[in-house]
Amino acid sequence: MTDKLEAILWSIALPGFAQLLNRKYVKCSIFIILELLVNVYSQFNIVILYSFQGNIREAIEATNYQWLMFYPCLYMFAMWDAYKDAEGETPPYSYLPFVFGAYFLTIGLIYSPSLKVGQILFGPMLLPILSLFPGLLIGYFLKCILMRIKLQ
């Protein structure tokens, strides 16, 4: 069985890999199949390629948003699932950073075709990634508040 950090890092690489390491073969298969399905139909690999090349308009045009909207929740849920199944104690409310990360990734994706920061259009890959950080922070902050309330 993997530790929590290893599970998160493998899940970042590809949803389903940590489940494979944790010997959760059915979940592993489901996550990998869903990842491939959403990735192919959303054209996410070409979106990543265009984004890293600085061709944000091409990335936006290539994106199938109907499919890519599934990706943030699938990705973050696979990470949460790997984290909770990994070795070690899972503190209460540990799911909150994952949940709020998924919310904010989705919001970033929704606004990615048009939201500019200054004159910069980040597009369907970079804006969601940038949106993840406030989501993780808010989720962690709420987790800490709820833990304090629970201890009283």
C-alpha cells in the first residue's frame, strides 16, 4: 500500500495509477478508462500542446468544453480516492481541499475562453490550473475551521 504523498503524486500523473498501486483494480480500470475517454473526446492533449506553445486561441478552438467539463471533478475525485485509501490516518474533512479544488478548476475552465488577467488570456489549461490554488486554500481553510469547531 502506498503512502499519501505517493498516492497524490501518482494520481497527478494519471488518475487510476494510485489505485493500481493500492490494488484497487476495478477502481483503477474505471478511472483510467474515464480519463482516456474524457481526454480523447475533449481533445485535451492537443489543448495542452497548444497551451505550452503559447497558442492560446488555437487551444480554445480545439477544446471540446462539453467533455472537458468532466475532467476537473474526475481528476480531483481520483486524487481524493487515492489519498483516502493510502496508508496512514485520513483526518476528518480532508476531502474539502479536493472538493474545492474541483469547484475552482471547473470555474476556471468555464471562464477560460474569455477571462483575461490584464491583457493575458490564459486559456483552457492554464486558467483552471491557476484557479486550483485558491480552491485548495479555501478548502484547507474550511477544513481547519471545522476541525477547530469539532474539537470544542
